[in-house]
Amino acid sequence: MVVCDTIPAARLANGEPPISFTPEDEPCLDPEPILPQPSSADAPPPRKLCVRHQRMADEGTNLKLQQSLDALPVEERETVNAIWASFSSSSHPRRELILHGLLTMCCFSQLSLLAEQLAHIIRIDPFSIFPREVSLKILAYLDATSLCRASQISKKWKALADDDILWRGICEQHIGQKCHKCGWGLPILEKKRTYHRKSPSPGTDSDTGKRPLPDMCNSSRPFKRQRVELEAPQDDFNSLTVADDEPSYSLFAPSRPVLERQESVTRPWKDVYSERLTIERNWRRGRCKVRTLKGHTDGVMCLQFNETLSNPDFPVLITGSYDRTARVWNLETGVELHCLKGHTRAVRALQFDQVKLITGSMDHTLKVWDWRRGKCIRTLTGHTEGIVCLNFDLNVLVSGSVDSTIKVWNLRTGGAFTLRGHSDWVNSVQLWDSNPISRPSPSELPALEHESGSASPAPCSAPQIDPGKMLFSASDDGTIKLWDLTSRTCVRVFTGHVGQVQSMKLMRAYECDSDDVEADAQLLEEGIRADQPKPPLESDETESQSSESPAAGCTSLLSSRKKPLLISGSLDNTIKLWDIDTGETISTFFGHIEGVWAVASDKLRLVSGSHDRTIKVWSRDEGKCTATLVGHRAAVSCLALGEDKIVSGSDDWDVKVWSFGG
């Protein structure tokens, strides 16, 4: 049996190795003939060292033992060396026999020495002997906290525990969804498009380098952007009808922009996780920084913000108020960019995208705006009372009114029809599409291609609506209705609230399957490149199947892989989560002491604003309030939720930005 040679040969006082005899060297009466020594080519291969003795060779343990051996007299040295040599040349079974015998000869002092030494030398660092791939496979079973602790053990452990492969797996498990093991989910934090422009010479800043932007409120404090020149205004609205292309004009870009994409910088996955974890902890502990945007002269009733616009390169917030105006803000700096005037009564609803803004007012009209220039493009009439809510997608605009009706406007044909079924104010509408649809071309939008002016719906008795187009509506009559817009019929009624339903949100509860994990992984990998524009997420329309009847359409919608959830807030002080497959209530959230005016939700949390002047952050799965935000001096009438912030509007005229970023 091959055993490892562990002890170096002893040396005599003069430095020469001692002469030792083996049984073959002892004299005998009948000696055997002396055979020639085998050549080096015939010599057996050298013995291999075991893992422990390889490490001892590196640590210099044998050298220390040799020094202790050299301190002994020659006779004792030879005796000890002979014992060691005999043990080293023994097989493993013989070694065990020798050790058992030695243990029986040891007194307690020697046994105590053995116990003390074994406690240290019996330990072995597995990562020092395993291949890197095996080590990473083992560490992949640890959570983030354990990996951080492991990285503090040694430099080798740190190099392994900080490996990007491990932290990417943890990010895929937590970011954008809740981990089924620990219950934590982390925000994705969508990238913002960042550009830096070539700066002109320093002397141009005070001349043409700065130029005030037009203020639609005729304010005395003009808003300025450094090193920006404006293009000549354009009156053609055709560019606003093409969602795929950038507008030919830009209020916030130079006339001849020189945009330089910054070099891509890849961040370590551990840093990505750390950043998201800090934000999630702030959410759970209610730690945030609050900014107040002032400008409105009456209660703020509606708002929306977007942080991923390609142009301008900063987040945009638009708010609507009882002061009859809609205001455009730079959400990053809090500067008001435009004050949109045109409505004669309160602005109660708004929605904007890359190219247009649509507002609904108590003056019975809808207005379409070029929000970049602050110009009204079109006014739509049709309701007989004030408009309280609206929602639009690529093809359809829906509005709800005080007159208890819902109007559906086809943006491709200009036609419209009316849905009747509610018996009181329609406070919230939400489109939901169960079929993939194509983007309209500019020629398909005749209703929005004209300049400012009032117009009635085009005379179309049956405007074409894509099959599978669905609509949710909430009303003061305490009900929520699900409509099939193709057949113009109500296919389901949600009852359960005992007060007026003021707001609702439709979202998907993401099931954890392999497709979702792969999609999240791709999204995360794109997310760590700090300066590349993020590709748009797939629209909701691409996840469903077509239907030929209202019932079939509803069934197809509800059988989607990513099942929709409906969340509603009511003046009965409660928030309800609905199963739209059955129309039953899944859970009810209690906590507000007055009516709930606004709700918003994402995959990780739910937030609500109430007449009790508070904003509550909820765990959607557990139904528990995790934080209560206090700061408004009147009812919180509207809010919007981002991955690291909440923006809220109130009857106290203020807009507050609650930032949970690190």
C-alpha cells in the first residue's frame, strides 16, 4: 500500500544522514547473492503526499519539527528518527494498530496534548482542495447573508463568495419578484436613458448657451437649461401620432444635438443586490426623503410620472388640479416646466405617454396636448357631465363621467360609443387587452391629426374594436364591472364594497416559472449596464389569446399564464383584492380610518392614499401594513408608485415625492 512520506530524514551532528540498518542489512550465516541495484529507470515512482501533508509542506511544519529534532542528542535523535521512519513506512492498518497501542501508553497529560493539537490540525479548508467549480456549486446553496459572512473568513473565501455567478443567481431569485424561500423581493430599478452632450466653449454659457423655455403660466421665473438651444416651434401634430419614432421637435434638446453614448460599465452583481436591498429595507422601515412641489393653487386630483422616457433625459411628472391647470414638472429637480391652461373647470384625470397628454375635466371635455410644448392639439366632446377618469392605449381611449356613462373612443377611426350600466359617477376605468395588437400608423389616426379646436366624435355607428379588448370600471354605486368592448356588454360584476369605489388598479400576479426566471435574468443583465437604454417590456397584450364571444374572451383572459389581479379602494375605508376569474374577494385590507381615494401596486407592494391624510404601504401577499407615511395636511387624493418612490397629491395643494432610494 502506498503511504505518504511525512518526516524528513534525520541528520547527524556533522550534517550527514545517520547510518541505519534494515533487516536486510543485518549479517547472516547464509547470505544471499548481492543483486545489482535497479537503475533509475526501473525505480518505483515517488510516493505522493496526501492533502494534509501537502499543506504542511507549504506551511513549513516539517521545518519546525526538524529544528526540534536537531536540538536532541545524537542517540535520541536516531531513536526518534527510527520510530518515525518505521511508522511512515507502515501500511494504514499497521499505523492504526501502532496508534491504538500508543494511546494505551499515554497518560492524561499526553492525551490532553493530543486533544489540544487535534482540535486544530483536524480542520481542513474544503475550498483549498476542491476545484473552483465545485466550490461555487457548494456556495450556491447559501443565502446573501451567509455569503457575506463567508467572504470575511479569508482572501480565498472572499474571492469565491464574491463571484458574479453566485450573486447573479441571488439577484435572479429576488429582484423583480418575491423569493419563495425568504419572502423578500427587490426592485428592478429600470435604467434611465443617460446622455451627455458635448459642451460648447466656456464663453458661450451666458450668450446662446442658455435660453429660457416658454412658461405657459407667464411666470416671472423662467426655467432654463444650460447649453441648450431650442428648435423653431412646429405646428404639425403628425409626429405625435407615431409612438415608435422620436418627435421631430424637442423642447428639451438642442437644435443640433450631439449625443454621445457613455461607454458601457458593468457593475458587479453583488453591488446590484446591495443597492436593491438598501431600497427594500427602506421600504419596509418607512425610511424616506420627502420633497414638496408647490405650484398648484387648489387641490391636486390626478398625477402620473415616467422615469424611462427617451426624451427628455430626466423623469417627468404631470399633475392635474382643481385650479383648472395641468402642470409638467422635472421630477428630478422639482422644477415646473409648463402650466397647461385650457380647461374651464377642474382637471380630474390625465394620462401621458412619449408623445401626448390627454386630460379630462369637469367642463365635460377631453383635451389632447403636446405636453413638450404645452400646446393643446385637440378637444373631444361627448359627455353631458364632468369627466372623472380616463385611460388609453395605442388604439382606444376610454373616459368615465359624472353622467354615469363610459365613452369608448377609437383612436384609429375616430368613432365612439357609449356604455351604460352604472347608476352613479364612474370614478375609474382600466383597459385590459387579451389579444396582441399592432401599432397604428399615422394614417390610421385621423381623429387626432387636426390642430386645436373642438370636435365631436366621428359619425361611426360601430367603430372597430380589436377582439378581446376588455374594460374594468368602478363607480359610486359600489360596484366594479368588467366589459367586453367588442360586444359592448358587461360580462361580470364585482360586488363587496359598501361604499363608493374611488380607484382601482389592474395588475398581473407573476407566477414563478422557468420562463419568468429567464426573462427576469435577461432584464437584470441589461439593468446593470448603467447607461444603456432599457428595451421596453413586452406589453400586456402579448400574453393572452383571442376570443370570439364575451364569455370566451373573459375565459381566455383569465386563463393567461400571468393571472391578472384587481385591486380597489373605496370610501368604506377598505382595500380589496379580487379574483377576476370568479369575481370573489381574495382579501380585504383594513387600516385606514377614513375613505380610500387612491391605490397603486406593483409586484412587491401595494400603496394607498386616504381621506385620513396618510399613505399606507402594504404587503400584498400578507395583507399587513408595513409603513404609514404622514405629511399631507389634507386628504390624499391621488398617488403613483415607482420602484423607489411614491408621488402623491393632496387637497392641501401640495405634491410630495417620497423617495426610498439609498
